[in-house]
Amino acid sequence: MTGGGAHFARALDRDAPLAAVALGRALRDAGLPVTPDRSARFAAATALSPPRDRSSLYWTARVAFVSSHEQLPAFDAVFGAVVDGLVDPADSRGQAGAPAPLEAAPPDAPTVERQGGEAADGGAPRLGLGGDGEGEGEGVERPVASVASDVERLADTNFGELEPAELDALAVLLRSLAFATPPRRARRARLARRGERLDVRATLRRAQRTGGDPVRHERRRRREQPRPLVALLDVSGSMEAYARAYLLFLEGAARGARAEAFVFATRLTRVTKALRDGRPHAALDRAARAAPDWSGGTKIGEALKAFNDRWGRRGMARDAVVVVLSDGWERGDPSLVAREMERLSRLAYRVIWVNPRAAAFGFQPVAGGMAAALPFVDELLSGHTANALDDVVEAIGRTR
Amino acid sequence: MTVESPAEVADRLAGVDYLADEGLATALFLALRLPQPLLLEGEAGVGKTEAAKALAQALDTPLIRLQCYEGIDVSEALYEWNYPRQLLRIRLAEAQGGDIAEEDLFDETYLVRRPLLQAIEHEGPRPAVLLIDELDRADHDFEAFLLELLAESSVTVPELGTIRATNPPVVVLTSNRTRDLHDALKRRCLYHWIDYPSPEREVEIVRRRVPGSARELAEDVAAAVARLRASDVQKPPGIAEAIDWVAALRLLGAERLDAASAGRTLGSVLKYREDQESVRAEGLERLAP
């Protein structure tokens, strides 16, 4: 092996398991979900076919360590750093130029404000989620007794006017809204007396009791399944006051109704997993990383296009209930919003748009993006308070 | 017949006209030798399914394919009993005035083997290639069931007992990423993301698949297809589309790709009306070299 890879190659030669573990650790530090058996797999792979050059080493390591397409940028960066020996792997943590770690953020990486109560006046948007890691999820246990007693009043207060502590008091309420999308027919069937299909297997089994004569015909009816739910949340500057609350709402949907969740400002980021794991702050961190000019405005059209291209068309949006939460202030070209909304509405079962500004007196959907999207929206709702979100939940359950 | 290196895998695949790059060859080599299931992902049309087919052909072993869909279950993936035949057997026993024991009714004669069972029972001499296609379309329960099967290389049929693979299959799974597969499944699998081939490689692929096609034409098409993939079309053309396109052009007697010939054959490469319209609006001459 020549060039920068030589050092690592020698280490691999001398003690493959040790070198494998070192690479695995560097990858894990960068946020890849690397378990010890991955390192073992890499060591076994190099023993089977000793890498001849940088490229064969790269492919062996990539196949052994990577488990999804999203991890490739991070993998490439770490591989470059470790194998080419340009950077000490330990230094690559939280580096400004390093690719965004996936899922788990390294502890010292720049993050969006995490503590709701101390949201700074600094550059970072006020999007804390009332708690970190372990404490997260028990928002009401924080000392907010003065407001916690008054959840009812808070439930009618515009999210934009809530103090962080007050929002914490609502967290449990927001997370626990019960979502149910309308059913669609599943392919699989279950036994039902008046079913439309004959179940030969069950009929035959029963026929044995009557001497092989299928006296009673067992039938099946196709089972019904809830439709998929997809939520797209605008977290740009103009939505700042609402994003925190809506993210809690999405967390409930992601966990309760197995919804898919995305956030966007200038770029679209999938946050389903972070929300399902009860790590909404990680979801925000990822979104913040993906959109450095976070409060700089929204590119709704591009976000919708990214969703349609990468996920929607492949099946995620098909026959689904899609909820877009955005004020419709589009920085880009409104005609793109119209085009992508049309595509989305063709795929989806129903499209619901939640615009917190819709509650304002004399609201007219004239913001460029909103006006462009409106013809393709089945229902426009405000969802600006906890109680108003009830209407959204109801709309999600409505049939066409 | 064991392969000794990724390069040997690539050579064998080339022998059956499948051109794999180093990454895919490495992934397939490790899947064969570690051995471990391989999860292939990539844009539609980069040749995920083809890779498994070519591997089976190159290893001279059967390809057993399970196409997943929403609601697929054990009776469609693993096994089912042949009810009409069982019913006839009952009638026959009855007509002969006899009786039939249940274990005679549920014996292997009446077992319909679906792909997963076929793969487990495959006797060899070489392991079969089991292709589990578009796993993301199946639901979570099925994924969990599959995980168990992959881990154990055995299945249990309640009426017959446990069937263990004597010659465990080489398992290739593909996904179009309409949803995330379960982490536990990903952990068990090797992973490879297939990119679109480089234009040079695509020329080679096309020329192998369309016998007698001129190099210039294949080069024109590879370049045009690369431009289409980078542009803003809803359904970027895959390798199959490039092959179809060259075949169509050749059939019409075109020697090079120009605006006229592209216009007549656009339907073989772009499958959405909107895509065709936007490409025509931008000018077909932009597809020509």
C-alpha cells in the first residue's frame, strides 16, 4: 500500500483486530452506530482478503461498517481522517467542517439550546425542549407549579405567547394526543363470518369434523389498517415560536401513530427515529446542522420536492394522510410550491395544512407559498393553541 | 467452488455480462465468504435485483426469488398446505370406506414449498442465492419473522417440525427505502449502496446488453442519461432505460444521438409525461453530444 494509507495498513497487518477496533471507535465517535461485532466483521473480512490498496481497504471497511446510505458522508470523512492519517480521529469530534453526526450528537458538538428555561438571547433560535437526555419526557416535573395548575388556561393560549416553562407544562398534553388516521383495507384477511373470501384452510380443517365434507364454509374479510401519517414541519425563523410545540405534537404522532416526521427550513431532514426514541432535542440538532442559515427563511417548495422525490413517490406518501405545518412564508419560487403540492396531493389520501397565522383576525392566505399551496390542500387549520391542535387531530382522522 | 478475492467475483460476474465495480464485488465476496446476508440499496434501476441474478448465474446455482409486498405472510413466503389435494385424499379415503390419519394428511406430499422453504431445503452442491426483493414493501411483522430465519437458517413447520438448512443460502436483500428497515435486521446484514455506474462503465454495460451497438451511440446515450439523472426529472433513468434507449435507437437505424432521434425515442428513457415535456421544453438538442 502506498501513500497515506500505509500507516493504517501496517497497523492492520500487525494486529488486525486492534486496528479494526480503532477504526470502529473513530466511526462511533462520529455518530455511526458501530457495535463491536461490526469491528469483528471488518477484521474477519480483512483476513479473508487482505486489502491490496486504499480502494480495496475502503470498500471492505465500508461494507463492514456502514448500515445505511445516510452514514456515507460521515464514514468517508472518518475513513479519510484515520486511514490517510491526516487528522487524529479524536480531533474530528464536533469539528465545524465534519459531516453532521447521525442520530446521536457528540456531547461537545454545537447544539441548539437544550434547556427550555434558559433560552438565550444569542444567535441560536429559542427551540429548547425542556430537558436533556434522561430527564426529557418529564417536562411537568420541572418546577412549574405556578402554571402547571392551570393547564386548561394554557391550552387556549397561543403557542407564540407561551413562556418556555409554560410550554413544558403542556408537554405531556401535547405528546399524548391520540392520533388515528382513517383505515384502508389491508391485503391480509382475517376470519369473519360474513367475509367475502372463502378460507380454504380453515374450511378444510373444520371439514375433518364432518367426515371430510366442507359443511360449514369459513370466510375471511380483509383486515383494515390505519393509513400512514406523514408530518412535515417548518422550523424556519418565522415559525420559531411554534416549532417547539409542534415538535412535541409530532413526537406524540411518531410514537402513537407510527407517523413519519420531517423538519425543514432550507433543507429537509427526517427526524422520525429521533422522535420515536424520545429524543426531540436530537431531532432539532440534526435539523439545525442541516440548515445552517436556520432563521434565514424557508424553501418550502424545495423541501416538498425533496420529500416527494426521495420518500413520497417511493411509497411513503401513497394513500397517506400528510400534514404540513408551516406559515407559508416562502423565500423561493411559489410556483415550485404549487407544482410540488400538486404532486403531493396526487399521491396522498388527504393533505392538511396547519398554519398558526390562520387564527389571526382577518387572515388571508396570501403569503406566496400559502396561496400557491391552497388549491391542493384538503383542509387548512390554525393549530395555534393546544386546543386548536385537537381540531388537527380530528382532521387527521377524517375520511375523504 | 469458492471465490478467493473480490476481483475473482468481478471476473465471474463479467463472465455472465454483469459488470460490477469494486465496491459491489467486495460486498458480494464478503456475503459469500463471511458468510452474511447482504442488504443492497440504491436508486431504482441501478441493478440491485440484477446483481443477485448475475451472482446466481456466475456461481451456477439456482436463484430463488421472493418478491415482497404489503401484507405478505408466511403462507406466501414459506409454505402452505395443498388443500385441494388434501380434500381429494379425504374423499378417496371415504370412498374406500377407510379413514385417514391427520399426520398422513399433513405430510410432505401435501406441502407447497414457497421461496424461503425452497432456499432452506436446497440440497446443493452449492448454496442457492436467495433474493428477497423490495423488503421495505413488506410489513414489520414479516421483517421480524425474516430476521429469525436469517439468524437460524432453519424454519419450523408446526405439523412437520424444524427444518434446518444443510446448505444455507446466500441471502441478498434489496430495499428502495420507502421506510427504514429495522435496526436489528440491518445489524445482521452487510450493507452496500449501489451508485449509478460511471459513464465509461455504463457504455460497457450497454454494449454488452445490446449486441452490435456502436460505441459512439452507446457513449452518446451514457452521457445523455448521466445528464438526465443530474437534472430535475421525477424518475431518473436507470441502467435498464439506457439499454432500452440504445436498443430503440439502433432499431431505428440511428448512428448517433441527435435531437431528432432523441425525440422519436424519448419514451424509452423517460416514463413520466411531465419529464418528457420539461426535457422537450429545454430543447432536445441538449441531449445530443
